[in-house]
Amino acid sequence: MGAIAPVELFQRLQVRAHAYAHRLRYSPELVNEAVGILRASFGDEWLGAQDDAPGIPFSLGRHPLRMSLRTAGDSQIMDVLELCQYLKSVPGATAAVIIANLKSSYGDTVPQLAFAYRLVAAGATGVHLEPPAAGGRLGDIGFQWAETPFMAECYAPTVAKRGEGTAEELRLAHDIMRLLEGRTDAMSVAVRLVRPLVSAHRKAVVRAIYAAIKEPVTTQFIELDGTTVSVAPTRWVGPGVYSRFVTHGRFNAAGEPDMFSRIAYGDREQLFSILGVPPTGETGSHVGIWYDQETRVRRSIKKPLGPELDRLATKTERKLGQTRRADAPARLLIVRTWIAHEFDRAEPDAIRALGRRLIDQHERVAGVLIVARRWDSAATRHRYLIHPVAGVGRPGADICESLQKQESQLLVPPAPSTP
């Protein structure tokens, strides 16, 4: 890995963050403070290191914090300021462990910090990170709520969506993006499927595209056992606009693609979406995939979430062992999952079944929070969707509702105080 000098590393962030402070509603003083916190916590050498992730699409092989510093769009600036707001509250005794965890497992550690911060804001006392648990393990958050000592565990189980794109369809998009990432030119690739994708056909499509994008690139139309493919040059554009989606004249581009991926230097949240506001950075190559009718119908059916909640309960039960301790504190499970975005589709019986498995059948579990992080454009902040499933009559169960109610008013980082 190479390295970027500290002055160069932070210059883009500082210039943009100061310019955006009024629009995004934070104090400009937070910017220089954040730079100081990051340098003191992570060190210039680590922050300036260049991640080498050849062949991995969407820059997913690179550390999110380093990517935020280099990109410095709206979302990335708020990510950095939010993280630094949390780091200001980390006790010195656990700071080294937390920084090490952020370096190695950023996506799991930030929610731990986020909910420790929210517990303090809700009125919990004695909030601390990495409390000891059973078997020499560590929990995520220890705290006291009223008279009840608590242990909280943040967990992100993998629960697949029924009716979503199959693994083969996702692999097709990823394989094509791997072919395009790192190219200096920009390309439009479009694929229309006529039947559910299987591994052998996916590989054949990828091989055909690989052959088509060798220099010099020309607009090409490919047919493979009914599947049609268009490969065409486009150009890098931005910031603030999307690169033009170009297709061969023979390609049927009617309707919106069912899956769309774009190489961009901008908001990570936009990389998997064709919709939404234009990105804050440059955009280039992209891939659009139109599913066959059978797959599209399967995806369009919005079924109740019962089976997904059942699988979520099965996976989450295994985590309950990490919140046990000899002195038997009350337990709170904070479960991050896409289900939070669609929780309104869950039937009451399925929610009650989840509560029985995760709360009623286990000692001292006060509740479960089904959560997901999302961008709130009105607040210009990331916030958490929080759906509480609280135990009936369990000590401290009201913490679940308190955290849910607080979230709509919480701003991290805080907005400037009005004179």
C-alpha cells in the first residue's frame, strides 16, 4: 500500500466540509476538531495508506473511513463528523480496542458506538463499551436503565429476501463491474435475460463481454442463447449528474432495468441505485440488467415477512449466549437488518412469534430492536429506523420505546445552537 501525505489527505475534506457547513447544518468548528480526533486516534500513516483492492467492484475492498476522507461528498462528510462525535465519548480505557475494531471491522463497530451514544442521550447511566460476558467473551454495551443493569449486543445476521435477485444475477452484475472497474474509459453494458440465470450461462455472458471490451471499444450487440447484450462507450461526467446510459440500436431497452450498478466517486448509498438525487462525485461505467418475466414476477410479489422473521429469530438466538453473565443483567438485542425497512409488512402474529422466541423463552431479555441506518435528507443526517419488540413485564423494557421516540429528534453531529 502507498500513502497520502496528511495535508493532501485532509485538504479535500476540510475545504468541502467548511463550504457545506451551512447547508448541512453543522458548526464549521466541528471540521477541524474532527481532523484532530482522527489523526490522534488512527494516526496519519494508517489514514493515509492506499487500499489495494484490485478486481473488487464499487470500492468495497477499501476501508469506509479512508474512502469517506477521499470522496468527501455530503454523505461521507456526515459519516466522518458522526463518527467523531461518537469517538469523543469513548472512555480512555477502551479507546485502543475500539480504534482497532474500527480499523478491522468498521461496519460492525460504528453501530455499537451509535447506540452507546443514543443510550446516553436517552438517560442511561454508566454506559460503557466491551463489557465482560460469559465464556471470556465481550458484550457490546453495558449500562444501567433506572434501577436495572443491562448488557446490550449489536448483531447483523444475514437474512436473504425472498423474491429478490438470485445469487447468479447478483454475481453477473458483480462480474461485469469487475471487468469495468479500473478502466480509464467509461462504458455502458446492458443485459436482457429471457430465462432465470444459471451459472454456466452467466459465465458465458461474462466471457462474451470480456471479449467485447478489448481496446478499441466499439458499440456492439451480442446474442447468447436468447440473452441479448449491448456494449457501448459512454463518458465520465460530474459532479452532480449521471453518466449517460448508451445502448446498441438493436438492444431492447424498454422499461427500467431491474438491477443497475454504477462506478462512481460519490455517495456509497447511490452505487446500487438508478434512482435518487444525482451523485456528488464523478460517475462513469455502469451495468443495467433486465430480468426475465418469471424472475420479475417472483420479485414483485410482496409477501408477509413471517419466514424472514423466523430465520432472523433462529440466527439471533445464537447471539444471546454472548449477553449472559453470572450477575444476570437484563439484556437488550439490537439487530441490524433490511427487515427494518419493510417492518410494516410484518403481521402481528409473526412479530409476537419473534418476541416469544427471543424474549419470552430467554431469561432477562427486556426487548429486541429491529434497526437499519438510513439517510434522512430533511435532517441532512443518517438516522436509524428503530422498531421495538419489548418484553411484557420485563424490567427495563421501556428502554425500547424510549430509544425509538428519541431517534426522530436526535441529530448527530448536533446542529449549531441558535443565538
